[in-house]
Amino acid sequence: MNKILPPTIQRMTAADSGLTGSISPTNKTGDKNFSEVLENAIQDVDMSHRVSDKKLEMLVSGEDVDIHGTMIALQEADISIRTMSAFRDKITDAYKNLINMAI
């Protein structure tokens, strides 16, 4: 699999990105704040999208690529984008509720 993808386009696992573990004010995964965790999640979504695009490009160009792996990568990218969109919608709704709250 490493011969298919360049070293710069390799996906990180959830454990590598620090997204596992409990959510608490003093997180034991390196005391990352919300913006850092969100930035890492966005980068992971972007990376999965780039990997799927690269695999699809290689498949279309006729290179010897695993079709099943390509389809799995495409579905993973689709799921991650949908999840990020749902998260964005929830954050937007929460912000609107805070703004409309009477003080």
C-alpha cells in the first residue's frame, strides 16, 4: 500500500491525531484546546479526501490499483465529509441559540 501512495499522502489514525480518549477540561492527550482538536479533525477529513482522490485518479489512469481499496477510501471520505458537515450544522445551531438567548 505504501508503494501506491506517496509518503506525503498517508492518513493518520484516530490515535495518532489525538482524537481518542475522554473529553474533559484537562485532557490527558496533551492538553489540546478545542481549536486544535477541530483543526486536526479538519485536516484528517482533508487528508482522507485527498487520499481517495489520488486513488481514484490512479484507478482512472489505468494504474494497477486495488478497486476495493479505492471504493473503501471513497466511502470513508464521503462519511468523514458528512460527519464534518453535521458537526458544522450542530455548532451553527448552538451558536444561533446562544445569540437568541434572552439575558
